[in-house]
Amino acid sequence: MLSDDFYKFLFKAEDSLFQLKKSNQSLQKQVENLAERLDTLENEKTSSILNKFKRGF
């Protein structure tokens, strides 16, 4: 039979894994959000540059 300390260790390890998975999901969402914002900014910048060319600066 396993000791209580071992079960406590397993519980803590399992809880840590769960917390890491939650953090990972949150970070992935933040990266997706930032990537979308960057794409938007790049598109706006490109659009602005093209408009300047069209107007002759």
C-alpha cells in the first residue's frame, strides 16, 4: 500500500499539471489575439502606404 505522502505528492503533481494546461490555453489565446492584432496593424500600415503612393505622397 502506498503512503499518504505519496498520494499527496500525486495530488499536487496532478493539480500542477492542470494549472499548467490552463495557463497554456490562456497563453495560446493571448498569442492568437496578438497575432490577429498584428495582422490588422500590418494591413492598416500597408493600406496607408499604398494610399500614399496613390496620392503621390
